Amino acid sequence: MKSDVTPDITVDARGMMGALPVLQASRELKFMSSGEVMLLLADSDSTVDDVRELAERCVCELISHERDKEVVNIYIKKI
């Protein structure tokens, strides 16, 4: 699903393993204002599932995700 959303911040978590991409995103969310959008760049499709779990217990929403060659682009909105 291609996103037409322009991110306010980009977090490059490529090369990070396990839960580290989501931990990095969670840290950055603390400094974002409500309504702002983050683009999280990751290597693994499993990061999308981790972001879904984060959204269930955090004040954020998974807007969309897409794979672009070797990178997974994950759009997260702070609510």
C-alpha cells in the first residue's frame, strides 16, 4: 500500500535487529506532537507486526507500510 503521507520525521532503523527499530521509534514518539507522522525505515517485514503491537499500547497509529526493494517504509502517526 503506497502512502501519500509526508512524514514530519524519519527514523532510519536499517541494520537494527529484533525489537531495536520499534524501541527507536518509541523513543522518537515521545518528542513528537499529536498528529505528526513518522517514517520508520526498517529491514525486516516483522517490524510491521512489532509496530502494530506498539500502537495497541501507545498513543500512535500504524497508517501504512510498504516494501521498497530492501527497505520497509512504515508510517506511524502520533495520536
